Amino acid sequence: MFRVACEARAINAKHTLRFVMPNRETVKWIKHEIRQVSSQDWCRLEAHFEISPLDDAELLLGDEDVSKTPSSLQIRRFMLYQKLF
């Protein structure tokens, strides 16, 4: 199990932040979670991924559905945790 935690804020627009864990060999998504970011104040975001230890996966972030431009999505204090069994 993996947990992603960060703080994010959106400047001048609403943003959709997508956390994706694709299989590196097949490029198929194993799991994804979406978070909406619309505040100019820093807000804490978390996403949880339960995947097989046999999957060769990576974590990708996508900034989607931006409501207007120019704008920015800012991320800080990004952490990736792995639960050890």
C-alpha cells in the first residue's frame, strides 16, 4: 500500500490534480485518484493506492481541467509513503 500526501493551491483558476499509478510495462493504469484544487490557501491532499508488490509501477501527477489561463497549480511538501508488512 502506498500513500501520497502533499499540500497544494491553485492561483487564478480551479485545477484537477490526478494521481496515477500505471504499470510500467503495460502502461495500463493500476489505480488513480482525483483531487480538486480551487483555493489559493494551501490545503492538504492525500491519495491511497493498494497495488500488488509484483506490479512494476510508477507514480505520475497530472494537472487537468484548468478553468482558465494563465494560472498555476503549486505543490509543496510532497511525500510518498510505503506501508511495509
